[in-house]
Amino acid sequence: MNKEQFEGSWQQFKGEVKKKWGQLTDNDLLEAEGDYDKFLGVVRKRYGEQKEEVERWTEDWCERQAIASRKATESRNQM
């Protein structure tokens, strides 16, 4: 998932990331505003040594979204 796709999925991602990683505040997410690099900065600030785990979860989430999007596109194209 590229940065534009991440930004476009921000609202959905924001809800899921707050459930999974509760130390991230509303202000943290406002600071990130859908920007992947800013989001990683916020994660580093809040989670320190655990940042790799959060980053890995984020990458996995993004990959799942990309796969779902491709499947939806393929399904529409087959109709």
C-alpha cells in the first residue's frame, strides 16, 4: 500500500489502530493525519522499543487492505 492509499484508508485504519494500540491518543492520530511517516513518528514516541511490533502490525493491515481492494476490483471486472 502506498502513501496515498494509506491516507485514503485513514479513517478505517484510525479506528482499528486505536483498538489494537490503546496508548495512541486522539491527539497522536490528529498529529499523524493519515501521513504514514508521521504515524510512524507518533508510534516511536508512544511505544519506544515496541515500535517494531506496531510497524509490523501496520504493514500487515495495509497488505490485507491492498489484497481486499484487489479482490473487489477483480470481482467487479468479472461481472
